[in-house]
Amino acid sequence: MTRPKYAARSADAKVVGWIMNNALVSAGSLTADAGEVALVLDRTCFYAEQGGQVGDAGTIATATGQFDVARPRSLATPSCTSAR
């Protein structure tokens, strides 16, 4: 039996890149002074806002930093999560 996509409270994911100034960035470093960006992940357990339902909020932690998730959004593939 497969587990529903949003059943877990945590997930291991790869940061594919981030969207900053309406452009996808997939190389380099993201720093705190970048302001609000949208993280592009290969998977997520955050429920994206859709169909009038409010999306999740929470935290994404990596070995080098932490991101506060404010407004999860879903793209076809991969998932996109807005963070700051």
C-alpha cells in the first residue's frame, strides 16, 4: 500500500534550484540577504494552496540553512515552495 503524498510531517528532498527575480537559478549559493524566493524541490510533503484550500506552512531545513515556508505552490513537476 502506498502512503498518501501529504501523510508525512517530513520528507527528504533535493533542492533543484530557486526562483529569484522571475528566473530559475540552479547553481550558486542562496544567502539570507536574497529576500523572498521560491524553492524548487524534487518532492515535498507540504500541501500546496489550491481549490480554495489553504496550503501548509512550516520549515525546510538543510545542512547549510533553514527556510520558512509561507505559501506552498504546486507546479506540474517538480514542486515549487515559496520560502523566505
